[in-house]
Amino acid sequence: MGRSARIRPADRPPFAAGRPTRMSALASIVRHMSDTRVPVVGRMTRRGWSTTLFVVGAAFETVGMGNIPGMITDWDSVATDQSTFYWAIALGLWVTVYFRREYPLMPIVAGGLLALAGSSYSLLLIGLHHQVQRSSPKRARLMIGVAIVAVTASMLRDIFTPWGDQVAEFFADDRASLAPTLVLGIGSIATFLLITLLARSRRESAVLRDRVDHEQGRASELSDEVARQGERERIAREMHDTLASRLAAVALQGDELALAVSQGDPDVDSIARSLRHDARQSLDDLRGLLGELREGPAADYDPSRHSMRRIGELVRSARAAGTQVDAMILVDGVERAAAVLDHTVFRVVQESLTNAMKHAAHAPVSISVEATPATGVHVRVANPVGRPSAVAAHGSGRGILGIRERVARLGGTCEIGERGGEFVVQVNLPWVEVAPA
């Protein structure tokens, strides 16, 4: 019976020790037929179907045996030893119907032998049916063609040879009548095609449903991953935008403090106070950001912390850090501006100023901000291209990228780069009003 009929040593009954016996082979067949991998209800259903097919097949062979010349000469006569022997072999071949699902080649071979003998092609069609279910479309078409050819060949043999005489007489009084043979053959082909194609269609539909479910699961996982990646990007951007400016100022003031101490500068106390102030502000910003991330954007969020109204504080902080800042700020109608616009303008100025302090230490910075409902928003921050500070060596370039992303989201324009010996950040944004309540 092949590998499927082997009995593992641990499962082998006592009588099966040593040389395999008929009882051990029978036990292996029974064990295979009661495969424990199949649920109990499904197993009983499959065994019931297999037994039904076996009984029907035995009936077919009993009737079809008379189709073979010389096997039965008279329907009322007693079966001969030859016919009894053939009938026993046919029943043995029909046992392969129990293995049709796992090993369809077994009933195909067994059914082919019966079809060649001329008794019945039913077992062959059953095996081909199950082979079609597990084959590729090209091979399935080949199996269907084999079934049609086999049945057609059997019909032609019954019509033009002594095969089929007894069956024709059993179904019709006139041996010359082709109706019984044609009806059986065409009916068999039609039934085979109907059942096989319907079963294959259902199987393919189930496979497609499983594939769709799998792809939907993957799409959901990818969507969740994209959402998590977006959240990580937002956290990184907020961390950078919130702390980079103040920490850059703290680092520059630290350099200023060290230099002032070494030179005995009388402004040491002022620099130290400014450094302490920016450090505390950085700590407050960090606490506020962590609270927002922990409890959600709506938890204790103060939009005025990052507003156009506070651009002046950025300028004063930069000046306190020792940077010469020439600022021209014209802001009107802030209360009418949407929060996203208000926040974006503040971040653009903050990041541009931080970038200037990092990459052109102690160089003068020019800031121009015009934001009104009538003109929109125009921001220009420029500084001479100079020697980068030690802080710039640790930069990642995320600030400039963040400016471009924020401007793009609002449909504005952004030009960043060297121009006439200066590094210029120029941003134009449309005015976005607060949505009406």
C-alpha cells in the first residue's frame, strides 16, 4: 500500500512482529482509512462515501462482467469459476477507492485495468476526477481528455466488437440498437464533466478566498506598520523641532561660557544665567513633549507654545546665546490663522535660526517674517556662509527636511541653499483660516 500503509513500530500490534502478515496489512489499511488527522464527523462522512462507492462499484462490476466475451453466456446461468475469479479481482481493485483523495493515481491505474478488461470504466473516472482537483489547469485539461478518450474508446469497442453483447441484450431486445451504449457513454461523460468541473470550481473559489483573506491580513499588517512608522516619524520630528533649537543655543552658550571664563570676561554671569534659562526651557519643552506623547495630542496641549506670537522669543534667545540677529517681523491676524499654519511658521523660523547658529557660528543672521491674511506668509532667513560650529558636526539634516515636509503639506513653496555668499531659507505659504465652527 506504499508509505501510507506502513505501521510505525510503536503502533504495531503484537501479532505483527517479525514478518508482516495478512492481518498486519489489513490493520494498516484500516488505520489509513481512519486517518486521525481528519475530524471525526468528516472522517465518518468520507468513509461513508468510500463505502458507498465501493458497493456501487461492486454492482457495476457484477453487471459489467457480462460485457466481457465468454465470461457469461446466459444471464440465468450460474457464474463460472472464471467469472468468480475476475469478480474477486475487480473487488480488490475497487478497494483503491478508499485512497482516491490522497493517492488518486491508485484508482486511476486500477480503473484503467478494469476499463481495458471491458467491465466498467467507473473507477477510472473516479480516480481522474480526484486527480483533476489537485492538478494545474493544463494537467487538468489533460486528465479530462483522458477520461473522454477512455469512455469513447470503450463505446466504440462495445459497438464494433463482441464486447457489449450481453449488456446490450440486457438493456434492449435488439443487439443492433446503439441506444444503450450511447446513453451510458454520453451520460458518463456528461456526469463526469459536470461533477468534476463543479468541484474544481468550488475548490478554486476556496483557494481564492483563502488567498484574499491572506492578502487582506498582510495589507492590514502593512497598514499598521505604516501607521507605526508614521508615528515614529512624528515623534522624531517633534523631538527634533522642540529641542534642537534650545539645545543648539545651550551648546553655543557653553562654548561662550568656557571662552569667557578662560579670558576673565566680566559677562560670565550673564552668559551663565542665559545658559541656565535655556537649559530649563529645554527641560520644560521635553516634559511637555513627553506628556503629549504619553497622553495624546489633546492632553494639556498649549498651541501658543509654538505660535507666530513667540517668534520674538526665538530672536531674544538667539541673541542671548551670542548670535547677532537682525529681525523684521510683521505678523497680523494670528487669531484668524489655522493652528497648522501658526505652528508651521514658528517651526520654519525656529529651524532656520537653529541651522544658522549651528552652521555659521557667531555670524549675523537676518530674519524677515511677514504674515497677514492679505499677503499670506513670507519667511526669509539668511546668514553668511561661515565656519560651522562644533554642534553642526552632529547634525543629521532632519531640520531642513522637516521644513520642506511642513511647507509641502500646506501647498507652499520652499527654496533652501546658498545664494550670493549667503545660506538662504525662503518660504512662501498660503494663508489658512481657522475652520468655521
